Amino acid sequence: MDRNPRVLLVEDDAVSSSVFTLALERAGAHVDARGCVATAHDAATHAHHDLWLIDAHLPDGTGIDLLASLRARGLFARAIAHTASSDPALHARLRDAGFVDVLVKPLPAAELVAAVLPSSSVERRREPADRWDDPQALRALGGRRESLLALRALFLQELPDALARCRTAVHTHDDAALRATLHRLQASCAFVGAATLLECVHALRGAPGPSTLAEFEREVGALLARAPTDVA
């Protein structure tokens, strides 16, 4: 995102829409607020947005249907869902549909801003040494460093093939193949502690296109060039 990102906010409740808009505009975003699927379609078609912030339930449809329709029109942006429901099954459906995050209302303004307006790039968020989340990965393996290094070596060995599949899927607009590859890669990243690549996976899954693919490719290249030789 650039310094003043443009956000399409889709929210039918006037109070929630005003609260979201005020918090995001104070943080430096430009907000286009719409209250239904039809007007959101119009806004997304006639203006570029860095992010879509979409309510899961709208008067004339669902957030999942809206996102699918926008993707079908060849429109791509990072997408975050928001809902008053804490139902994990709904959250899982939203993520499977392509939303990179699900926010539960009401939420503090700081939490909203942190989710919607993260740092400008993954490269700035993490230094090279922080690409691996050693503590998380070690907890999953009961503290066994040798096992973690062996798993990371296997992960890195298979990473070029995963990258090739993602490139092909993006270039051929094969969303099903891309989702399948990223689903497997997401689990692997979490297991071996590939923290920064996991962020790129979420971004590519939520908004498949040249920019998110390029960021994903850069991170894969950085991991392959700086393979871990030890675990902290």
C-alpha cells in the first residue's frame, strides 16, 4: 500500500460505518464507504482500492458472494471481512473464500487500524534474521532443534516447486489450483516457522495478482538465499 491507501468499506450499519471511517481516516487512509453489494460493485469498478473491508452480511447479499463477484470481474485487492459473529465456522468459510483476515465487531480502533493498515511491505516489517519464528516452531516440535532444521531443509527443497505452481495458477487465473497450493504451503510455513513467507501466502491468497505474486517471489528468493544453518 502507498502512504495514503484507499479502502473500500462495505458496511450497512450507519454507526459502524462512521466509526470505521473515522478511525481509518485519522490513520491516513482514504475511505469509500458503501452500504450494500450493488453500490460496492459500482465503487470497486470505477476506482482502484488497496483494500476491501467487507461486512459478512449485507442487505442484498453476503460478503463471500461480493468478493467472488469482484474476483470474477477481474478485480483484485486485499480483502478483510468483518462481522459481529464469533462463530468459528463462519470465520473459516470467510477465509476459505479469500479473505485474509476476519475482524469481529465491536473492536478497538487501534486493532482495526493495525489489521487494515499494516506496514507498507513485508520487507520493511521484518529484517532477514527475523524471517524464521524459531520459538513458535520449536514449541510445535517439543524443543527439538535437529528436527526443526531437518524439516526446514525439506521445506526449502520443495519451495521452488510450490512457487512454480503458484506462478502458473496466477498467470492462468486458476484460482482453485492457487488456493490448493497456498493451503498446503500455509500449513507448512506455520509448522516450520516461516513467518514472513506466511504473511505473503495470506496476501497472495486474498488478492492474487502480479503485485502479491512478486512479493511472494521475493520472499521465496530471500529464504532460499539465506537458508538457516542454526536455530536460536
